[in-house]
Amino acid sequence: MVIVRVENVESEALRDNPLKDPNVRNVVHIVSDNISKPLIVIYLSGFLSSSISLLNYDPLGGNIVEKVERLSKEGKINNTVVILPDLFTKLGGNQYINSTAVGLYEDFLVKELIPYLKEKYDSDKIVLMGKSSGGYGAIVLGMKYPGLIQGIVDHSGDAYFEYIYIPMFPSVIRTLRKFKDYKDWLQKYWSKENKKEKEDLNALTIVAMAAFYSPKGEYIELPFEVETGEIIEEVWKKWIEKDPVRMINQYHENLRKLRMVYLDVGLRDEFKINFGMRILHEKMKKLNIPHIYEEFEGGHFNTSFRYDISLSLASRVFNEEGNEK
């Protein structure tokens, strides 16, 4: 039997954040019976979503609770707790790193939530698992905190920013040119009834990424001139410095300390993340970083069936006796 608990976690790191997003956050615990020093899997959601959306009814694939229950009955996972923190922001999502323009979400995870979970469940077996922006957060935090985080699962995580973001720039520039500045656009965006028009979602994505990758105090630096469309190289450099395919050059020794590194991506990823993930995989091979990398037939969306694979693998790595890195 699987039990679902919802807690409100008050965060000092997120108090008085620039966007005035709540510092009290819902954190969902999906707990199996008879756990003892369990594997703790913290799931980070993709952009335009929240981790708790995995609880939604899905008649074609089942929600996360049904998935955990089924995998438990099939003997594919055991002694595992799945954690869903709601870290949605007024910029449409999260990259799970600190930003003076958004908030200290990295600090919340590594200084508050993970230590709390380790104490609560008396376990240091922490795996960060994420999809898209969540995959980005998982691998970046795994690179930086190998003593705290023991494993990462990166499903289609943002990598090689040239292919993901630059193709959006022309559309975003056309949108932002109609407004006084990005803040004016953002205010009008949130006043709209229909918030899902493609042009607006592209603009929201780039404004949000600038807030995480190139913040300037409580403001942001866009990586292009809105008037001409010219890319501003010094700002774009700040973006690619936070690209996992570049960060790995600095943090590869930390990745070797992890007990588990799992990456996968669809070969028809709509954001061309399959190129960045393959680059990351090749760099890991050259740097002798133990990892599992899989490509599958599919795109960026409707890929939660892949969680069966990653959750089962994590359970084997961390719960079976004698299984070492």
C-alpha cells in the first residue's frame, strides 16, 4: 500500500523573494509500506509545470501514485519515498538554481529540504530526478553537491543552449517589441485569460531563463537587443556558462562520486535537447564518468512511461545489498 502525505514546508531561503512567490511550499510524500532508511527520490518538474501535477488523473498512463504502487507490487521498487515539491514561480517554472531575480531555490533544496528529508527518514540516500528543466536542476545540483546528493536522473534535461533557446529568440523579440519592457509584457501576460498562446509561452520561457541565467539584481539582462535582435555576447556567455555541457568540464570529478547517473532523451525532442544530451553523454564517456544513457523513440512530451525505468534502476542501485558504484 502507498500512502500520500502533504506537508507545508516554510522556507527561510525563499522568504522575501523578488517575485513575492510564497515561501511556504507544498511538499508531497509518496511513501510505501515498511520503509527503513529508504531511498528518497526528489522529483523536479519541467518548465510550465509543478511536481505535484504528477498527481493528476491520467487515464492513459496512470499518475505517479498509481505508478509507484504498481512498481512496488511488481517488485521493481522497494523501500522508496518519492517527494514532489511544488516550486512553481511567477515566471512559469524553475531551473532550481539561485537567482537574485527569482529566489534562492538552490538553497531551499540543498540547505533546507534535503536536510529535513534526511532527518525525517533517517536516510542519506538522496536521488534528484527531473524532466526537462527538472532534469537540468537534477544534473546541475548533482554536479555541485555530490556529498549531499548520491544519484541523479536526468530525463531530457536542458543542455546545449544554442539549439534550445536561440531558435526562440526571433519570436520573442517580435513579442517584446510591442511593450515598454519585459516587466510590462509580463504584467500583461498574467492578466490574460488565455495564457497558452505559443508566442507568449516562448516569451515567458526566455524571460524566465534570463532571470535564472543572467539576473542583474532583481532585474534581468536579456541576451539580445530587442530593437535590432542582435545577440549580446557578454550576456549570452553568462547563459552558456550555466549549460551542463560546459559545466561538466569543471565538475566532472564530482559526478564520478555519485552512485548513479542516469540520462535519457527522445530522438525527436521538439526542443532539440537530444543533441545536447548526446553531447553530454559523449563528454561523460571521455571523462570516464560512470553513467547510463538511453535514447528512445519519442519526443519531449508524454514520456512519463520512462519513469518506470529510472525509478526501478534507482531502487536496484540503492536498495540491493552489495550493489556498489
